[in-house]
Amino acid sequence: MRRLPAGFEGYRARGDGQISAIAEVCEKAKPNLGDAMRILNLYADADGESHFRQIEIECTDETPWGIKVSKPLPATAVIFVEGAGPGVVPLHPAPCRQYVINLDTPFEVTASDGDQRLIGVGEVVLVEDTTGRGHITKLLGEKTGHGIFISID
């Protein structure tokens, strides 16, 4: 019997063998799977200037179905947000370290160093510029956008 990775203990294999068949198909596809997910990170340097960089979230555990997953990460709050564009949130540091998940409307973020990034639908940003000058957030278009903020401190 396959051992489930941490966080998946509640899943049970069905007695009809379907889970085993799915796991075998996924096992064959395994060489096409990466070991990390790349996300955008907004952070402040020692001088308080905000910058962007790409970071990797390691996905090294695996479900019985061949889906790669990260180790469980701690969270202190989950906040659902909604904002109508167009609009600008002026230069500000993040209130806490948080993952920002954009659900349905692109928006633009400008780091205090002047670098701008368009955050597309489905993108995840780890925002860590809690000190220093911060960043500017620009809501684009006329549509109300939705997202999720996951606080991690």
C-alpha cells in the first residue's frame, strides 16, 4: 500500500483499484513533473527598497495519484479581498508577510525601486516588503477583482 505524504492522511484509496490505476498512469508521467513551483517574491532590502525576484516552492512530496505537493506551510489568517478598478493604492509596505493569490483580474505592482510587474490571473506573489518604502498597487480595468491574502506571520 502506498504511503500518503503529510497532509493527505485523510484520503482513502477506493477498493475498486481506480486509485492504483491513476497512480500507475501518473508514475509514467513523472519525468515531466518538476520539483518546484516558481512564484514572484516582493521583498525589502537592508536599505528599505522593495524589489522583485523569482523564488521556488519545493514540491517534493507526492500523492498516490502522482501529484507533487509542497510541505505544509504555516498560515495565521486567510483573508478574501475584493477591489474595484481602476484605482491606485499609494506607496505602502505590506502589513505582514503574506501570499497574495490573484483570482480573476490582473493588477499591477510597482516596487519602490521602480520595477513594475503585471500580476495575472492565478498568479501567486509572496509579499514580504513589510519595512521600508513599500510598493504601489494599481487595480486595472473596470471589473471588480477578487483575491486571497494568506498571512504567514
